[in-house]
Amino acid sequence: AATLAAEAAAAVGRYAEDAETAVAAARALRRRELLRTACADLSGLIDIEEVGQALSSLNDVTIQAALTAAINKVTLERREPFPTRVAVIAMGRLGGLESSYASDADVMFVHAPLPGVAERDATDAAHAVAEETRRLLARPAPDPPLQIDAGLRPEGRQGPLVRTIASYKAYYDRWASHWEAQALLRARFCAGDADLGREFTALVDPMRYPEGGISVDAVREIRKLKARMEAERLPRGADPALHTKLGRGGLTDVEWVAQLIQLRHAGAVPALRTTRTLDALRAAAAEDLLDPADEAVLAEAWLFASRIRDALMLVRGRAADSIPTLVKERLLLARALGYPPEGTEDFVEDYRRATRRARTVVERVFYEG
């Protein structure tokens, strides 16, 4: 990651007065590294956890390059020193260092005005930089875009794109919901001002790692929300047994188990204070908060679902969450997963078996535990 960051920073530095060219160079670097990671993945040289780490680090570097280019551009347009510090907080799979080849970048933007600067002026500049960062990473180009999704910010898409630390604190102190505390379990600094990033994570730590854990009522609400998601969010016509993200025993099932354990116990158990799903499950098992056999079952299903989602992108060239029904696509997918030519349906049965076992654990640990 350090080598990539240095290479991207050098590219941005060469084109300090041309944001589009600077970010085009960073996106070309990202394309090269996507190919390198995919080759290592398909060759069996790295496992799916290492793929997620590599892709997330690559996205961090790319966002940093675009943020720097955006600040340079806005500063030139304003013809005065940039008035605020800006940090990008990774959320979702990016925050968990679990990005896939098709992942958007879930983030939140935070800023802190420099001494003597009016907050409105600083906020206008920070907003311009956030919008420009998103534009530069999504604009049509030969290299793959990196879509910035800020939908997990306070008030969602209706809320301000950028807030000050004080504004985040005021919101979370007064309005924060249980799902927001759960989403913040994956929050980590990924680009911009590192000191500001640390201030933000320190701000949200008491919320995501509450002393004494969350209340019984909060646990009940989280379970109701999960049940509603299962009923409403699965795409029409999708087979719940073959949908890797929202299906039974899939990614969301396993992640919610890990996150509920964190919300209940991370305040007292520092080992649970991680943004990564499997690390949280391992820590829970090590601290006798989860049966090691259950941890193994959940991890197997999560890893399998993650491998299939990544392989779908590599085989089809576009994002997908469900195992395809077409025989030709299943054959290609099976080969990408390392199965022999005659094993086209074997991986489907293996996946069904792994997720059935995981769902049994989810129903016992998440809904009843």
C-alpha cells in the first residue's frame, strides 16, 4: 500500500494544476493493480481475505489521489489557501477491508475549519472538494470508475454531504439510531487528514463500543430490522439459497451476527474492536462469546460467498450477487473457483451445504442468543 500511495502521489504531483489528468493517472494505476490482484486470485496465490485487503488498500490510495487533486483544483479556483482540513472515513465493505472487484466505496466526509476561518466558508470549500472527488472518480474514462457512495452519512442522502466534527457529534448525541451505531462498526480513516480521521473514530468509539453493551430493547430492534430486510430487500425472483449477499446463510447473515456480538460486548472486550467481519468472529470465539464450531461454520459460508461474488465479476465483467442459472455461466464460475470441468454443479451443492449450516447458526445465535 505504501508503494502504491507513493506512486499515486507522484502522479498527482506531476499534474498539480490539472485534476482530470492527475486522477486519470491514479485510475490507470488502479486498473493495473486490479488486473494484478485478479491474476493472483485466479492463480490461487492469495486467498479471499488477502484479495479484500488488497482491493481496499487500492481504493484508499485512489481516493487519496482524487481528494488531493480535488483540493488542488478548488484551491486554484478560490485563489486563496484552502480553509479546512478534510478526512474521508471508509464505511461498509471498504471500512472492513473487504472490498470486492465490483464494490463501490462507501464513505463519509468530515472537515475541521482552520483557526480563524468562518465555518460557512470552510464548509463550502469542503463540500466543493467532496463533490469534485466523486466526479473525478466516476467520470467516463478508459479505466474503471470508483463510485463514491455517501449514503451512510447522518440523515442519509437527505443530509449534508460534509459535516464538521462538531456537527457529527451533535447529530449522534441527539439523533443516532441503533442501525447507525451498527454501521459505524466499520468506520475507519482512509484518506485525507489523518489526525482528523483519528478524531472522528475517537468520537464514534463510545457509540459503536458502548460501555455495558446495548440494551435488550436495542437487541430486539436490531433483530426486527434484520427480519424486515430479509422480507423486503431480496430482489424479486431471486432464490434465497443462491443469493450470496442477502440469501440464507450469506454475507449479510454472517456480518449481522458479528456486529451484534460487537455491539453487545466490544465495550468490555477490546479484541472485538475491529472493522473486519472474520476478525470479530475469531475474537468472539477466543473470548468464549461464540462457540468455536459456530465461528468455523459462519466463516466458511462468508468466505465461500465472498469468493463467488468476486468470481462472478471476473467471469461476467459486471457485478452480480446471485449464482447464475445458465449452464455456461456456471461452468465458467466453477472453473474460476478452482473446480474441475466436470464439477459445474458441485460448487453449487457445496455452497448450499455451507450456507444451510450457517443459517442454522444464525437462527440460534442471532435470533435466539
